[in-house]
Amino acid sequence: MIFDLVSLFPESFESYLGVSILKRAREDGRVVFGFANPRDYTTDKHRTVDDTPYGGGAGMVMKPEPIFSCVEDLLGKGDVPRERIRIILFSAKGKRFTQKDARRLVADYDRLILVCGRYEGVDERVAEHLADEELSIGEYVLTGGELPAMVVTDAVTRLIPGVLGNAESAETESHTEEGVLEHPQYTKPEDFRGWKVPETLLSGHHGEIAGWRESMSRKSGPSSESDES
């Protein structure tokens, strides 16, 4: 899987992508991370990437020209066919990203171009005429799209065959089945400050352990009633 991270601050990714599972996936060649800065595609001497919004309002809006030029340049490189490439723009009005989306992206695409907004947002023409979809990771405001891009990169990478040392890990994690969370986990010591590991896990009876884990997974999942309107 190829991840192209389009950001005004590409250096913000390096520390996270350079450790743990993502680092190993990168070293093993299972993922490739590329970085592109829209500022490198500006044409004025000040390398301007933002401007005031039409109609007035606070803040600045990212201009469409540098983003279009940047992404179109990326599309012209490499040998992944266009139908196997997904251009994703992160925005507050985007669809909520879920584990189901992570599985979809792994199954359907070989290259993700992740466009990170900044300032008050991105000119709407990027969403309408360049991006294939808009995603959000939650109902809150962030300084930019870099954190959502890291979240999507992490979630997708974990699902790539061979990335996790134990394939079972991806099959038993939370959200593998909709509405089901992973069962509680325990390790040594058996008794910590008087808080003991459940007896079932110490029984050695695999059937009972499996039943307990399934029961606790269902119990940990969201209730049938939702607080959301």
C-alpha cells in the first residue's frame, strides 16, 4: 500500500511513522510513505497557499490551485491505475471514519492520497472536483488534517496482510465485527493489589475461555440504545 501524505507540514508525520508497527511495515516494504507539500506547487514569490474567504469571515482558506497541482502531479507518477487510487480529503463535514472504512480501503485500493487541510478549511472545489471522498475522525475541531491522516494510515496499515506478527490479532481486535469490542485482557501477576484475574482464564478450559471472551466482547459493545439523535 502506498500512502501519499499531502500536507503543509510533512515533517509532522515522521516521528509517528518511524516507530513500532508502522516502522516495521515500512522497512518490510509492505507500505510506502510519500510526502508532498502544496507550497511547493505555488507560483508566486511568497509561495501563498491561503487567502481570505469570499463573503467575509474569520481566518484564511487554503487555495485550490496548489492542492490541485500537487495531487495531479502525484497522480501522474507511479504505475497504480486510477481506479485503485483513492483521494481522501479530511474535513469536519466528512463521513465518520470507522473500522469498516479501513477494511474497505485495504480491499479496494493500492494507493491512498491523503489531503490534510489547515487554517479555516479548504476551498470547496477541492472536495467537489478533486477528492473522491471526505472523512472525519470525530465531532471536534483540530488544527489540521495531519492527525486524522495518521489515524487512517495506522488503521489501514494494521489490516495489510503480514503487517501484524500474529494474523489473529487483526481478527480479534475491537470493531472487527460491528458493535463488538475486544474482550478484557489480563497478564501476570495473577493477583495485583487484591485485584485478581478472572478464574475462567486460569482454568485451562479452552471452551470456557472462548465463551467468556465472547460474552465479555458482547457486554463491552455499545448498547442497543444510542444517545445520538
